[in-house]
Amino acid sequence: MPKNCSADINAVINYVDNTLLHGARKEKQTLKDKFMLGNLEDADFAGALENGPWTWQANQFNSFQTGGKSNYAFCDYIEGVWPNSTNEIPGAEGVGLVKALENYAKHFKEIDLPYCAPPVQIISVTRLVSAEYGRKQCGLFFKDHFGLSEGKTAASVDKYTGSWETPKVKRMMLVNGQYDPWRFATVASDFRPGSPLQSAAEVPTFVVPGGFHGSDHSGANWAVNPELQAIVNQEVAIVKKWVAEFNKGCRRRVKRTIGRISLSI
């Protein structure tokens, strides 16, 4: 993300969180009204502001060909250089809290709203959207029947999957984009004890250099990025090998079964 954009988002979200967590009722209402979200509860309002930063994972290698540059368009709004604007692009310091807040609200009302009928640190997503907030969402969506309500925990999932260790499965391929926000929740995370999981024959792993979310899914991306194309070629070769091995094993099992049936007749 451009440095000016990330600096200004950090300032805005820290201000929003401080207002919602410590501000007076009138201050909260004024802030929500600025985004035309005056009727929302605090956490729901803060959660709605995630829409802008979430566009980061939509980046693709062919975005500049297709015009699908939603994250950079979001940042342009934050920095006051939306389409047809005559403002100059600010430096790495950004435009500052006051302007960035107004610009954030402008983006939300013009771009997001029409389509959606620690105390101080660098942060792009509000602190109010927590694990407990997510748990409440599960209850709203699924009533009383979802994993957490039936006793599932992070520990039980880690036990089943192996957590940071080598996955307890065979023939599973793991592919992440270098800049995918979800990578840090996977075994390709830089925070995995020791180091990111190394590729192995039964569990091949790839990290797409410069990639985002699902960069290897789109053939249009392969065409504009030879490095990605090389990774996809490896993925295809691995899957073809696994399918061939599976089919060969099936044929052997069928022959053995037919043999046993013949002997019993």
C-alpha cells in the first residue's frame, strides 16, 4: 500500500477507535453521521469501514490492464486525488487526519455505500472487529448451530490440522501470494515458529512473488507474469502426477477385487 495512504488510514482508524471507545455519545454520533451510518452500533460502524482496506486483496497482476485497481482507487480518495481532482499527490506523510477523515467518508458515501444497501500503532482495520464480534456474527447468521457453539475452539482446530506443523495430510498443495493478507494465517506466515513451511513432495508450497489473494487462479494473470506462469506450470504438473498415481492405484485395487471374486466363484 502506498506510504501516504497507509499513514493516513492509520491516523483515521486510530481516531475512529479512540472516539468509539472513549468519546462522548455526541462525538460518536457526529462521526457516524459523517459516513451516513448514524443508526449503526459502534462495532458495526467500525466494521463497515473495513471495506476500503479489504480491497487490497483484490489486487491482481493484470489489474492495470483491466482497470480493476480498487485498492489504489481507494487510496486516491484518501489522498484527495479522486477522478477529475486537481489536487496534487501528497508525499509519504499523507494529507493528515483532518483531510483523510473527510476523504475516507467521501469514498464510503460515493463508492461503498451505494453497493452495500493496541492504543497507538500502525493499523488499517479497527480494533472493535474482534474475535468476539465475529462470534456474535456467527450467532446472527447460524442461530445456535455453528462450530463455536458446539465446543469447537482454536485449540481443537489446531489439534486436527497440526497447527503450524506440517499438515497431517498427503497430496495437498499450498499456494499463497506474498502480499495476501491471509498469508499470515497460514503455514507460509513469517511468524511461523522457525520459518515458513518449506515445500515437500507430499505437501508442496508456493509463495507467489508480489502476489495477492488467489493470484494463481486467473489465467489473465499468468499471461502478464512469467514468474507466476512458471509456478502454475509446476502446480499443474504436480496435480497431473497425483491423479496418475491415484488412477494407477485404483486400477490395481480393481484387479485385486476382481481376482478375489473369481477365486470365490
